[in-house]
Amino acid sequence: MVANTLSTKKASALFHALSDETRLELLDRLKDGERCVCELTDAMNAAQSRLSFHLKVLKDAGLVEDRREGRWMYYSLSAQAIEELEDLVESLKKAARSAASAPRCC
């Protein structure tokens, strides 16, 4: 079923990236648009090295994109990855509905 929408490896990377509170907070802070890593460190009261680790996990999963401007990195959500995630969740919902209406043994 996952193979119909995303590779299992890609789905695993997405769910791993979403499995951490800090990464979810970072995604939430990026909802309103691109943010500089310096803004994120201030807003989250966290060390840049800690956030850089989490941002790398999000980037490796394809959930965020980055760009360099001078010495700063800017991060934004990847619309394509969010759409892929949305498709995956929709396929899981359809499968759950089908399974609920399928005949059961014994």
C-alpha cells in the first residue's frame, strides 16, 4: 500500500522526521514562510547546533528546503513533500475504510 504512493524508504524517512517534538515545532514555525536559522534559534531558545541537527533530518526527509545567503541558512517547507505526505495519509485512510468494511473470518 505504501509502495503505491511512496517508496517504503521515503515513507520511513518522512515518519522518522515527524517523530520528534523539536522537528514538529520547526515545521510549525516554517508554516508562515521562510525563516533564517538565526530566527529559529531565537524563537525556540535553542542552540544553533541542536537545531541544525534537526533541520538536517527534516531536509534529508525532503520536508524542508534550504538556501544560503551570505553566512546564514534560510529554511522553508517543501510543498512537494507535504503533498506526498498528504497522499500517503489519504491512502492509509482509504485502506482503513476498506478494511473496516471487509468481511472478517470467524
